[in-house]
Amino acid sequence: MDELLVDRGPERSVVQAAVDRARAGHGALVLVEGAPGSGISALLRAGVAAAQAGGLAVLHTRAVVADRSVRHALVARLLSDRLAGVAHDERARLLAGEAAAAGPLLERGVHAGARTAHGVAVLIGNLSRSAPLAVAIDDLQWADAHSLRSLDVLANELAQLPIVVLLGRRRGEPVAAPAALHPLRERAEVLSLTALSAAGAATVVRAALPGASTAACDAFAQASGGNPFVLHELLRAAATAPGAYDLADALVAGDLKETLALAEQLDQYGEKPGRLIFPLVRRLREVHQAASLLGAGLPDAKVAEALRGPPWASKKVIAKAKKADVATLERAICVFADLEVELRGGGDVRVDEDAAFSVALARAAG
Ligand SMILES: Nc1ncnc2c1ncn2[C@@H]1O[C@H](COP(=O)(O)OP(=O)(O)OP(=O)(O)O)[C@@H](O)[C@H]1O
Ligand SMILES: [Mg+2]
């Protein structure tokens, strides 16, 4: 399924136009910039998808922190991956002439000579002879200076090549090789990602929580500041913790019907059972601890202290513990511990996660 991208219509049009130009033989360079989590990688992925849909071949990689100080590390990886399975003849054709200067990169990793940057650019050009090409590189803030120079040499030739280069860079992160990035940036069409609008954020919220109220959507939009990464994290937390807690409470109450109804609701949010086990068991343990301490004769205030949560939360846990049956709680905790071992691949039989989870719930509640 396509990744949901809201508020990025204009940026996607720019990328699409660049892809179209490359198909027509006149390449283009687009640099996507934004704050951490603003959706840089997601937009690059959409660009790659658009390129593939347009019949372009794709070279896709990202810089990593370790690249910063290793000459040509980034382009060496990009090209070695592409040439890994290529037949001998074809490889010789690709590395003919000036491209030969890039050969040592592929043989010995990152060693390189004076003509390497040029050789890399020629080699990438040669790769576009059989089909138009998209080169997508993310996290350029960590790219080494030599790789950036190769890309700059390539960028200088793009107008005559069927190649679209899509680059991504986090803003606000120190750039490993600013002097090498600068000229490349000057050549690029720069797209600056902004925060999501309230309406855009609401679309994302409702995709995760269908039927969320306008007030709830606004609260998520505000709390995330319109940052897509933060918004997704908040939604994940909201979908996991409270849902799991309700489920745990139904289990504590020994209410099988309610337990299964809640499990079904969570399923509609696309919740993976594996992720629920941790908050669920944490809740069960809390109530179990409170019930054990109460059983040992401790007063509520001491039990609340032992729970170490905020007072209102401890109060709720204690109220549940007073009604709970310690043996039932213990059984439920054991059932989920078993399930967790099973889901982590304890046996060689592949477990159907959903089915195993439903069975565990039924056993724990009933
Ligand atoms: N426009 C958007 N609409 C909806 N969801 C989005 C949008 N952009 C990004 N996301 C989602 O937000 C999350 C973070 O996006 P992404 O990883 O692309 O951010 P990033 O800017 O590359 O972050 P980083 O700084 O970690 O590299 C992902 O789950 C992604 O699917
Ligand atoms: Mg990213």
C-alpha cells in the first residue's frame, strides 16, 4: 500500500516533473531538506515510487554516520550494490573508458585516486544508457566530501543525461562536509519541508484512529507541532497504552466478553498483538503487586508508595487490586510470558501471531 503523505502535493509535483524531465533525457537534481522527522525519507520514497512507476531504474541508498570520514564511502556502497550481480561482459562495458577510474572503489572498497570522482560520475552516466535512472540518496548530512564531489561532477552533466538525482538532508544536524555540500546544493532545486497543517495532521490522526473527534485531532496536531514523526509516535503511544490498559483491566476483572470485544477494537486500529503484550503485562504486574501488598496487610498509602506512579494512577490500580483475584492475575501473567516466548521464535513452528494472541486472551480471562 502507498504510504500516506499529507500536505506534500507541491513537493511531489516538483519531484514528478524532475522524473519526467529525466525520462525525456534532461536530468534534474532535487534536494529535500527539513527538520528531523519532517518526512524527508518519506518524500524520497514517494519519489522513488514515482520513478519506478515511470519505468526508471533506481539506485537508492543513504549515508550513515560512519561514512563521514571515509573517502567515497557513500558512492562506493551505491555502486557496489548495483554492480554486485552484473555479468562480467556488462561490467566491463560499464567500466570502460573514463569510468575505469571508479573501478578500484568496487574492488577494494573505499580507496580512490585523483580521477575517481569523475569516474564515478561517468559510471553512473553509463548505467543510464540501458534505461533512465533515478539516484536517490538520503541523509546527505553524513556523506563524505569525496562522495559529494562525485555527485557534484554528475550534477554538472545532468542536463544531457536521463537521470534524476533525489537527495535528502536533515536540517539542524551538523553537516560532515559543508564545503562539498554547498556547491551541490547550489545546483539543486531545494524543497524545504514545513510542518503539517491542522487539516493534514487530522487526516493522519483519523487514519490511525477512525472517528477521532476534531478536538482530539487538534490536540494531536498541537502536541506534535505538525512534525510527522512526532505525530506518528504520539498516535502509536495512544493506540497502544490505553487500549492495552483497558484490555488488562478487563482481564483483571475476569470479563472474557469485554476482553475479546476490546481485542477486536484494537485489531481494527491495526494493532499488532506482539506490541500489546508489554504494556498489558506491565499493567497486570502492577495490579498483582498491589494485590499482593494489600494481601500482606499494607495500608493503601504504603501500597501507593510502592507503586511509584502518580497518585491518581496508583489510586486506580489499588481500587482494581482490591477487586482482583491474585491467582487469576498470576495465571494471566504466566500465559502472556509463554506467549511472548512463543512469538519471539521459541519453537520452529511459525506462530500465527493474531491467533496465538486471541487464544492467550481467552485463556487468561477465562
Ligand atoms: N506528509 C506526511 N504525511 C503523513 N505521514 C508522514 C508524512 N511525512 C512523513 N510521514 C510519516 O512520519 C514518519 C517520519 O517520516 P520520515 O522518516 O520520512 O521522516 P524524516 O524526516 O526522514 O526523519 P529523520 O529525521 O529521522 O530522517 C514516518 O512514519 C512517515 O511515514
Ligand atoms: Mg529520514
